[in-house]
Amino acid sequence: MKILIATGRLAENTVRKAVGEKADVLVADIDIAAFITPKKLIKIFQEAGFLKDYDLILLPGLVTGDFSKASEELRCKIRLGPKHAYDLGFVLPFAEKIDFSEKVPACELLADVRKELAFELIRKTEEEASSLLTISSVKIGGQARMKVMGEIVGAMEMDARTLQVRIEAFIARGADIIDLGATLNTRPGQVRRAVSLAKAITEAPISIDTLDPELINEGVEAGVDIVLSLNNTNIETAGPIVARAGITAVVIPDEGKSLESLLRNIEAANRLGIEKIIADPVLDPVGHNITESIVRYHEFHKMYPEIPVFFGAGNVTELMDVDTIGVNATLCGIGAEAGASILFTPEFSDKAHGSIRELKRASEMMQLSRIRESSPKDLGLDLLCIKEKRRRPDSPLPQNAIQARSSKNWRVDPAGPICIRIVPDSISGNGGSIVAEHEKVSVVGKNAREVMDTLLELKIVSRLDHAAYLGRELEKAELALHFNRSYAQDDVF
């Protein structure tokens, strides 16, 4: 396939370095490649006197305009390449495999294509996977993807509307199983009500989180799918209830968390007739023997590979003042090697919000890693949020630059002040709306650009310094939504 890359003078060296011998390069008589127009492309193509017939001309990804007539005149396809020249080396190998877009930059198109292929592979693998258990059509263990269980802390005491919103939010964020948490004050009637409501809201398996045999009995009668948890304090009382119902039980060790006590409790569960068992060797927090607990997981899985394993990632993330993204991904990788079948998180503290989504994505990455027998990188899916996979080239400081300084001549805009705030999406836990309130009107939008454009169209911004200030604040508000952070106007982000 004969490919021609069109660029400008400033990007020429970067383009030639990225392309190598994979394509020819056409340098337009302009500095910035993004300003190439159909007329300019035709003109420089003809002036260059190219003798080859090209199959494809790639324009910079930031170019706008309709190049259909230019494509007819030059008798070849004209498509958008990547936004940044250094990505050409990544993009070009795909030129013969997919048809690049006239509207979407190739780097974005390939990211979407790779993601779609990754999700399709995960879906197909999950369909064909053999599992150790199946709970309400959800495959647990074996070759199936690790499933995410989200605990709703204090679920039994919540009113119906609050519980419904929380369940829907957890499902929207990717939870495969919903765990209803009980407290020391939970009454049996509250358990029955909460489980019945949860079963009516979602088809996902429902777990009840308590050691109290009376509450377990209420949950079982209401139709719960999983009991969390059984040990020597309740197994003789609650075990027969679970066995008769034929549901799944998570078995934990006794106080002290020894592997021996876990094995004794599993033997007791088998003796009582419980056929569906998930073992929880208990993951300890950092600073409280986490290494020893991971070894316990490893040893148990080696001894009993046929028993699904429960992995309490939330035990670690909730007790660390660290961003959860990397911690959850690492824990997920450890869990995968230690035989984990269920990844558990309560998303209880503000700093741990987003853990369900992070664990779900990490579990998908580990599944792809297992399928491809590779490290969890270059999969089409990632958990990169702050860091970059490929850094854009840095530019030197210009000569004779003027040192910037703040203006001391701030004046109130005669058109009136504007208050900016955000309204996060409480269901998905991702994104939301930016609100810009003026005495005459309130503007609501999903991003800074559309809100600012609307404010300008309404002519309620009359000073350049006010417009610049609003642009800064709106961008901070958009970033706050993107990173699921709080926002207060004029505060440092």
C-alpha cells in the first residue's frame, strides 16, 4: 500500500522520524500542518510533481474540512491520521487492516477499535468459559473473569429509595454481585425487606453480609443468593439453613485468621451439606501482615484449586490514604495469581469511590492478559488516568519571551457575576453537569467549552478578563467531574 503523509514545516522532522520508510512525506508550504485545506493539498501535490499513484493520503488528525473533492481529483483516499505526528509509527501498521476515517483522527479511531476488539474477546471468552460455580447465571472461578462484589454498607437500615439508587449506581459502575451489609442494630424484618427490594431491582446475585444466624435465616427466606460469612461462631446454627436452601456460602477463618481454621470450617460446611462454597482466607491491610495473608491465599489455592476464592480488596484500599486506581489494579493482579474468583469492595470512604469501576476494568485486563499470555499492557484497555503511555514531545522556551504576571486591575463585569458549580452523576459515579448561574439565566452543560460558548452567545460576559477567568474556572469544574473530585469556585484544583 502506497501512503503519503501530508504535513507542515514545523512537524517535518518529527513526521520523517516517525514514518521512516513506511510512507512518503509531503511538506506543505505552511508552518502548522493542521491548517492544510483541500485547495492547498491539491496545489502542493501538483507542484511537488509526484509520479507515484498513492492509495492513501493521511492528513494531520486536527485538520478540518471536506476533502472529498480533493480525493476525487487526486484519485486516492484522503483520511485523517493521528493528532500528533509522533503517533504515526503506531498508526501506519494498521493502514491495510482498517479504513481510517474522514472525521475521526486515526489515533482515536484505533483506540476505539482496539477497545471494541478487547471487549468482544472478553465477552466471547466469558461465554465459553468453564467455571467452578454459577450463581444466578454469573460464572464464578475457573476460566471465568474475576467478578466484582460491591458492598452497600448499612444497606438494611436504608429507606427503599436510597437503597434502590445505591444498587443501581453499583450496577452502573460494573458490580457483578451486590452485597447488602448489616450492622449490629439490624433487625430481621429489615433484612427481609432489603433482600426482597434488591431482588426486585436487579438480576445480579444478592449477598447478605452478616454473621448473625437469625439475620442469615431471614435473608435466605427472602431469596438471597450468597451468605457472607460462615465460621465456627455460626456454622452449626446457620449452616443447615444454607444447606437446605442450596445457596452459596462464603466461609472464613476464625479469629486469628489461620489457614488451619479456614480448612476446619470448610470441612464443617461440607459435613453440613453445603455444596457451594467460596473460601475467604482474608486479605489483611498494609501494616497488618498483608504479605502473610497473600501467602495464605497462595497456599490455599494450591491445596484446593477447585474451590473459588473471595478476595477482599477493600480491606486494603479503605485503609490507605492513596489513590485507589493503581492499588486496585495491583491487588487485582495479585488476586489473579492467587486464584481469586470474587473481588470485594465497599466503596465506603470518599477516597475509595470508583473502586468498583477500577476493579472491573482491572479484572478485564487480567482476563485479557491470561488469554494472551502477556503482561497487562497494550491490551486495548487500561487504567491510565493521570500518567501518559506516550508523552508528547516537549518544546523549548521561546527566546525573548515576556515573563507573565498577574493583573492588578480587576473590575467587576458590568454584565454581572457568574457562579460556577458542578452536579456529579450519582448513579455512574463518573461525569455529571457544570452549572453556570447568572442573575438572568442558568446554563448547564457537560463540558467547559459548551458552557462558555453558550455564555458568550447569551452576551452575559462583556469583559475579556472575565471571559478568561470563567474559562479557567469552567475547565477546573470539568476536570473535577472527570476525576470525580469536589469543586469550589476560586479554590485551587
